[in-house]
Amino acid sequence: MSSLDELKQALSGTQRNTFFFLGGGSNILLKGDYDGLVIKNNIKGIEIIGETDEHIFLKAYSGENWHELVMYCVSRGWGGLENLSLIPGTAGAAPMQNIGAYGVELEKVFVSLEALNLETFGLEEFNGEQCEFGYRESVFKRRFKGKYFIYSVTLRLDKHPVIHAEYGDIKTVLAEQGIDWQNAGIKDISDAVIRIRQSKLPDPKDIGNSGSFFKNPVITPSHFDTLKSQYPDIKGFEQYNGIKVPAAWLIEQCGWKGKRVGQTGSHARQALVLVNYGDAKGEDIWQLAQDIIKSVKDRFGIDLEPEVNVIG
Ligand code: EPU
């Protein structure tokens, strides 16, 4: 569907629990066949809705491809989205889980969104606070799950961008390209992020995957201290009222990295990405996920939670 009217038409007469919205399909796992209505979002458009000396306010309709939106901004010199280059999916899915990568999360540039209330069919506006953003979280994954359809997203871009090069390999990759990070522009950052993602993360077009399968767990400082005494190499980042531990490291320590189980496996360059080598079914991936959850729990006492949207 490519308009709100088409959406309303498709939904009238449909039970709330018998449909789901499909964006780019890059962050879902279907555990089995889905016996309901799948609504593919094809609502497109990008509009400049405001401008000051410092900022551009851009409204993107939810079916827009995320990476194309990032490129639209980068090519015009508008900063804010460059660290979020090459994330698969749609603009509408971005606030749903407050997408983040390489030191930036969507909430940093987010102004507001419009969402269709699926009970009243009224269009409602949500600001950042009302979206209750967290790490890969928003109110639309919790309290309002299944209650709204995100129609458009408004972002604030910088005309005089300040770059963010502090995460991971960005500075190293810039240096390899002969760029001093302090003089880097947003195109350089975007190119570096694309390079890093292409080197670590398998392209879903080549091999089935939905990016990070689990969230990075946040544990208590005392749990972290106990683990640190047993595993001196463990990394932790103070965040979200606790210590965030890389799930990829936990999974790798349990021996899963690069391991293949039938047609499924944990990816050889990024243990957090579960892949489908060809004919695996949703239930096979789900079984692998359960086995990984169990071994991480047994060894580290940590509960991994899926980051992907599991349906069925
Ligand atoms: N690491 C391992 N083994 C691995 C991979 C990584 O031990 O196989 C360690 C690294 O040494 C590093 C740490 O884990 O210290 C973090 O690794 P990385 O920078 O690759 O990021 P991540 O925490 O695994 C998160 C996001 C990604 C995002 C990257 C970059 C989550 C769940 N995932 O991954 O997002 O691209 O940071 O910012 O927060 C996604 O959401 O689908 C996604 C790909």
C-alpha cells in the first residue's frame, strides 16, 4: 500500500492480531508460516518542512528506504545521519527501535513522528519524549505495540555538521584512506561506516540475516565485577543504568562464532549475526537462537534478548 487511505481500507474489517506491517523486512524472523495479512509499506516522499541558519527539518514518509534517505542528506552536506549509513530497512522502522550504529542513535536527530492510531484511525504526533526511546527501544515496541502505524518521521539535520568519529574503527579506516579524522567531513564518515559494515556484516541480499540477532545485554555493576575477575578480557560500557556487555563477545566465548549448524550459523566475522546459508526455516534459526541463549546463560548467567522482531 502506498497511501494512508489504502492502509485504512486494508485494515477495515481485519482483526488487530491478524496482520503485521512489513517495512524493508530486514529485522524480522518469521518462526513459521504467517496466517494473516501482511501489509507492505510503500508510502514514499521526502519534504523539507523548515529551515534555520543551523538546521534543516526534513519529513520522510515511512516507506522510504533508510539508506537512500541518509545518502540524500549526506550528498547535500546535511549532517546527522552519516554514522547510520547502510542500515537496511525503512525510515518508518527507524524510530520503532531507535536504530543506532557507530556512536549515534536516531534519537539524536529525531524531532517527531506521525502515527496512525489503529483503533481510532486518527493521525497522532509524537515527540522524542513521547516515543520513550531507549537502547533499541521505543514505546512502539512496548506499551503501544501493534497499536500504531508510523506514517512519517521528522528529523533535524545540521547545516554545519559536527562529526562523530569516536566509535570503534572509524578513525582507523579514515587513516587508511589518508584522512585525518579531525578534518573529516560527513561524506568521509559515511564512506568509513559503509566500509566497516561491508567488511563485518553480511549483506542480506547475499546471505539471509537480520543484522544483530540479540541486543547487547545490560547487567548490574556487581555482576560485571564478578565476571571481570573470571574473564579479564570482558568489555563493558557504562550505559542505561548498568554495564552494557557486547553480546558478540559472549557468543564468541561460548564457541559459536563461525559455527555452522545445518543451514544456520553464527557469522564468521560478527558472532552476533545469525545467518541462513540457504534452506533454513525460521524455526531452525529460532532453535539456534535458543541454543545460544542457553549457553550464554549457563556460562555467564546473562539472559540474551532478541533484537529482531520475532513473529509467530
Ligand atoms: N566482538 C566480539 N566478537 C565478534 C564481534 C565483536 O567479541 O564476533 C566484540 C568487539 O571486539 C567489540 C564489541 O564486540 O568490542 C562490539 O562489536 P561491534 O562494534 O561490532 O558492535 P556490536 O555491539 O556487536 C552494535 C549494534 C550493531 C551496530 C554496531 C556498530 C546492537 C545489538 N548491535 O553491534 O547494530 O552496527 O554496534 O555500532 O546494538 C543491528 O542492530 O542490527 C546492528 C548491526
